[in-house]
Amino acid sequence: MNHNYSPGLHQLLTLKVGDVELLTSLESFIQYSKELILREELQIVGISSHQFDTDGFTAAICLMESHICIHTWPEFNQLTLDIYLCNYLKDNTEKVLKIGDAFKQYFKADVLNETLVNR
């Protein structure tokens, strides 16, 4: 198989969220993510998550195409989100941006910081 490697897009977000419930609802986030990933025709390899005593959570969703990771801080009304999809078999650049926008809408968030890195 002869592939020309093209770097993927890595989106790093820091979001401000008004509804603290969204920052503490790990199961809702996982369910929404699964639906979003299915809709974007990506493949989940595994999910690891942890709910903290402060009610915040962290989750890593490993994909065949790479990953989506989140860490929430309800005490600060913030989260960080990391979305990376490689372009091994096809260009997934638009999917990264679409997924990022979907999470911004899900959390009804204001963007504090957004960084795009071609890797």
C-alpha cells in the first residue's frame, strides 16, 4: 500500500461554560461524543474516563484516526478539549473543525483560547 503522508489537524480549545451541569455530566458527554463520532464515521478504539471529587471529569476517547480528550473544571466554569485526527487514508481536516464546533455548541461555550496545529 503506497500512501503519501499528510499531517492531520490538531485543535486545542479552552472553553468557558455557563452551565456547570455540563461540566460535571461525564455520562452525557460520553454519550454525545459517541453519537458525534458515529455521525462523522470515525471508529472508537477505547474510552477511559474519571470523575473527580470536585465533580469535574477527564476523558480520553481513542480513535482509529487518533483521539478526543477533555478535562473539565466546574469550579472555574472551564474545560480544555483536544481533538486530533490524522490524515492517513483521507483528509480529516474538516471533520476536526466540525467536531470542535459541535462541542462548542454542546457546551454552549465561549472560546477563551483556540489553537490549530498541523502535525
